[in-house]
Amino acid sequence: MAKQLVQFGREVKQEAQKVTWPSRKETTTTTFVVFLMVVFFSLLLMFADWMISSGVEFILGFGH
């Protein structure tokens, strides 16, 4: 059992050495793109919600 754990630890170390981390520029760019997409889709869903609620209010006669 101990041999298997030691072997597992060695394999984990070998695999961890293969990991390539993104550069600071890549991380910043990706974070910015994700932020923009979140804002864009939030606005899109807000607009869709407004359109649907306005349509329902119009159909049911709840509007002003």
C-alpha cells in the first residue's frame, strides 16, 4: 500500500511539472473578456425580461 502511495505521489509530481500556466497578459485579457461577456449577457437578459414583461402587461391589460 505504501509503495502505491509513493508511486502515486511521483506521478502527480511528474504531471504537475507538465502544467503550463498562462502569462499575466493572458490572464488579464481572459478576465477582461469574461467580464465583458457577463456585462453583455446581463444587459441582453435584462432587455429580454423587460420586453417579455411589457408584452405580458400589454396582453393582460396591466399597463398604464
